[in-house]
Amino acid sequence: MYIQQDELTDGRIEQLITAHVEEMKEHSPPESIHALPLDDLKKQDVTVWSAWDGEELLGCGAIKELSSEHGEIKSMRTAALHMRKGIARQMLTYLLQEAKQRGYTRVSLETGAMAFFEPARRLYESFGFQYCPPFGSYGEDPNSLFMTKEL
């Protein structure tokens, strides 16, 4: 597996991001969906990486810069055929290393509060993320949980 910065021009990554947003719509009410659509992932304050095995897309993840010291983990997604193979763990490891290289002292994320999101929460907890109040532009939301990690 290798991870590379992604320009979001390949149809496979576009399909993965679209599937991610659509799945969030299935499991969260509209006002609680914080997954970034493709156009927002192309903005200057967001960097996306994709994980590959040869020509096969395994997953993706992104960092949105909130400040020079604070980044937000976004768009963590594993391709359906590669779930439960450790792809997300490898991607999160990569994103945290990138955050440290950027000089961030903290990374945060938002995830769903529903049972569907429990595997993601367990992953983040295993990396030392702690639950926290809403950060950035987020507000209180019974369908969202917020987590942060000091680097």
C-alpha cells in the first residue's frame, strides 16, 4: 500500500467521496452531515490523500487547516471491498504524521454519535483522541461527537 496526495481528478476517488457523502446522508439527519463534498475538498485549506495498492483505490483521508496550529481530520473513508483490513489505521497514522510535520499542536474531528459510527470512534480512541466540546465553526449537535488529540 502507498499513500499519495490526491488532486481529486481520478474518477475512482470521486466515486469514493460521493459514496462517503451518500452514506452519511443515510445515517445522519441533513443538519448533522459534515462530510465535505468533492468541491469543498478541492479548496485551498484542505489536502486530500488517497491509499492505493497498484491501481486499486483502498481509501482516503484529508486534513483541513483550521489555523497554523490546529488541523481537522476529514473524509476518512475506506473502499467497501477493503473494510476491516487496517486501511483506516494506516491512513490515520499518515495524517497524524503529516499534521506534526505541518507544525500543528492539535488535530480534531467530528464524527457521528449514532451506533453506525462506533467503529470510527473506537479507531480514534485507540489513537488517543479525547472527546471535547465543538470546535471551529461547529455547534452543539446531539448527532455529532467531537474529538481532539494533542500532538
